[in-house]
Amino acid sequence: MIVYLDTSALVKRYVQELGSDEMAELFKDELLAGTSSITFVEMAAALAKSERTGALSRADASAVLSRFRSEWNLMAHIRLSEPLIARAASVAWDHGLRGYDATHLASAFFWQELLGQKVCLATYDRQLWKAAKGLDMETFPEVQP
């Protein structure tokens, strides 16, 4: 299975929250995982926010970030380029998505085209999930988050 992970899905691999068990099951299967290069920044920001809001201690957030960094190179990275950013802008406009969500959707489609195979978009963002479904893209989880 080929899975594109947005940050909302990927964080569940590292932090126990609703959906983490589903992500653990997904990673039990052999899969090729990929994400946008912006996910590196988004993960650091999400973990910093978790620490600020008290959801994670500073030590736990730091440990999770360290584990994420150590596993970063195990995933394919979709690098941002001017054509990909232009495509993301169109996706944002056409589907009413936030900037990073549009970038994730455009990146998943780009990767699918590059591979010539179906890519499943893993996201727990409802609006991104609906946009991907509306474009006939495979999604995870199968049921709307």
C-alpha cells in the first residue's frame, strides 16, 4: 500500500490520541509512506503547541520530536516546487482548503502521478478528507473523521 500522510495523521503515529490505534494498524502492514517536506515544520509546530497547552510535557514533546526526526528519512518526501505550489493554490481555491491542507492534497496527487499508482491520503482533517474523496482519491480512515 502507498500512503501519503498529512500532519494530522502522522502525529497520531507519535502521540496517543483518538485515531492513534488506527494509525498503528496501518503501519503494521507493509507500506510505502510519504509526505510533503512542509510536514517537518508542521510536526514541530504541533508538538510545540501540545507542550504549550499542557497536552504533553516538555520532556515528552521533545522525545516525540526526536523520534520523529530519527524516522523522517524512512518516508518519501514530496519537495515543494513552484508548479506544486501553483497547483496547491488552485486546489485551495477550488475546494476552499487552508494553505497547508491544499499543499498536502496537491502533493498527494503529484506523488500519485509520479508513481503511476493509486496513493491513499491519510488525514484526520475533515475538510481535506472530503476534498480528497470528492476527487476520487483513496482516503484513510475509510470513514470520515
